[in-house]
Amino acid sequence: MTTGTSADFAPSPQKPFAPYHPWDRNFFLALVVAIWLALLSGFTWDVIDHFVGHHRAYPLLTHLHALTMVGWVSILTAQVLLIRSGHAATHKRLGLAAMALAAGMPFIGLATAWLSQRLDFGTPDGDPPFASIQIGGFIVFTVLVWSGFLLRRDASAHKRLMLLSTIDLAGAGFGRLWGFAVGDALGHGFWSFTASADLGKDALILALGLYDLVTRGRLHPAYLVATVGMLASQWLQSWLYFDPTWKIISLKLIGH
């Protein structure tokens, strides 16, 4: 009878996460296309409804916010195409410009949200507690995008964090596309509100995770940490939206 040593039962070391897979070229481009579809379909419908319903004119700050959002997704698209075509040096130079834009986006976005809530207060478009979604969204974007920048030497982590940061922004498009339909179908409670706000972007997050499981056999650590943080933030944002204390705070934030 032989006795095994501790080395016989030691787990085999986990293989490094493969930085590249032949399917990456098309999959990551497909994710970017999905982000564009979510934003364009959601906001196009919103703009049409805005003008058909004879709502107030958009302030200049709203146009600036839209320009920065479109600019960010355009740069992300260019970055994916540059890597796809082998222009890594140009990708890196454009990345510095992208981070300059990313630094200003939360300030412009939150200022736009604040102004819109002030102008819409007392109208059917006014919804001060929705600030929890707007503030939380830009916090998540900022954390993810700067984490991706700091980890830019780790290509696998970098591309996933940059995509996740933009997927989180795409939630605004999904919400405008089907948010009211979900609310009408499921009722206006916590879970229906969470579904209308987050279900679309969660589907893209899930798609990225499933892709890594299929092509690498495991999830990237950066993806795991980011996803846990994003889900926790979503639930916190929705909980605050229905919290009576937050309603008072949100009113004070816009001066009421």
C-alpha cells in the first residue's frame, strides 16, 4: 500500500488567461455594434417623442452631453477597429485623448441631469429621485474607465473594463427603448424598475462572461470584480430611487 504525498493532491496551477482568441476580432466588434444600437434606438425614440410631444427645447448643455457621449462611443469604436487592423501605436495615442474626454464626461453628464431635473420639476418629465441612477451610473463609469486605463498594459483586463464602462452607459439607451413597456407590464415596483433600467446592459455583461467561458474556460478576474460592483451599484441605485429619505435629498439637490 502506497501513501500519497501532499504534492499528489495539490491543485494544478491555473493557466494564465489567454490574451487573445481568434474569435475576439468579431465578438468585441459585435459588442460595440450592440452598444450603438442600444444608444441610437433608445435616444432616437426619445428625441422623436420629445418633439412630437411638444416638450421644452433641449438646453445647450444637453447637446454638449450628447456630443460627449457620441464622441466616447465613436472613439471606442475606432479603438476596436485600430486593434483589429493592427495599428496598436495609433490606438495608444488615441487612448490619451479618450481619457481626456472621459475625465470631463461625468461633470457634463451630471450637470445636464441637474439642469434637466430643475427645468422639468413639476411637469410629467420631472423625476428627482432618478438622480440615484444618474449619479450612480457616472460613478460606475468613472471607476471602470480609469481602472481600465491603469491596467492598459494588461490587454485582457483593459479591453474588458473599457467595454464594461461603455456598456454601463448603454443602459440609458435600453431604458428609453423599453423602460415604459417593462414598467407597464410588470408594475412600478423595485424589480420592474431595475429590469427596465438594467436588463439590457446586463444582457451584454452576461454575453461577455459567457464568451470568456466558451473561449477561455473561465472568467477574467477584472470582469468578475467589475461585474459584482456593477450589479451591487444597480441594486443600490434602484433601492435609493424608492427610498423616502433619498426623495427628500434629491429635491434639495435641485433646490426644492
